[in-house]
Amino acid sequence: MRIAVTGASGQIGSQVVRLLAGEQAHQVVALSRRVLPSGRWPAGVSARAADYADPEALSTALRGADTLVFVSSDGPVAQVMVHHDNLIRAARASGVAHIVALSGLDADPSSPFCYAVSSGYTERLLAGSGCLVSIARASIYSEFFTGVPDSRPRERPGPAPRRRRPDIAGLPR
């Protein structure tokens, strides 16, 4: 079975590629936005460049794949939804029979949480894709929070300057 994996240069996608490559029954195709250096993957893994923003490249990269392991794009939510639409259309056009998608626990287009919106939208697209679909709903990743402390200013400002209170009749200074 030929299995294509998106996001192969990322944390999750690269682990999926390595796990699948350990199964002798699979031909694994690692998909990423840019061509990855040779020698990055175990023997038998082929790598192809396929940017989520390029529907033609996605269709070409998916040609011959039986199954797609769909690891989400990243970036602004509106852009992610376009990327996911591109990928699902390309999978259908390329004859992918089964899409295994990583989604979120609160997949709901009407949610106030932006990632839940994109997951809900993506699941609707998958349902209408005509492909067999399996969805794995994951919680938020702890890696999401690792950048939060780093976003604070490196130097802590000193105490706020003391301001003189304006003169208010009858109050001591």
C-alpha cells in the first residue's frame, strides 16, 4: 500500500513517516512544502515537494497514493482552511481512496476557538470528499504553549515612574 503523509518536515508528520516506514508492507511518500535533504528518511521512503497552497503540486505528489495521512497546515486560520480545501480536492482528483485526518477535539465551525473552526470546516470538506475518511481528534499540543513565554519582552521594565497627583481641593499631597 502506498501511503502519503503531509507535513513530513514537522513534528507529527515526520514521526508518522518513520512509524509507517517501519512497516515493510507500506511504500511511504513524505510530503513537505520544500524538498527535504536526501538521507533524512529511512530506506524506502520517497520525498516529494507539495505546498498546501499549490493544488497542482499536491495532485502530482498524491498520484498513485492509496491512503493520505493528513497532518494539518499551519498559519492564519483562513489560510489553513484554503490549504485544507486544496489538499482534499487534490486527494480526490488523484484517486486517493482513504484519508486519515488529524483533527481537534472541539471541531466545530461555530466555535469561538479558531482552531476548532478550521477543524470543523475541514471535517465537513472531508465528509463531502467521496473518499473513505478516518478522523483522529487530538487535544491541543503542549508545543503550542512553548512559544508563549518567549513572546514576552526579554527585559523587564523598571517600576512605573511616580506621577504627581493633581491638586485636588481639600486633599493633602
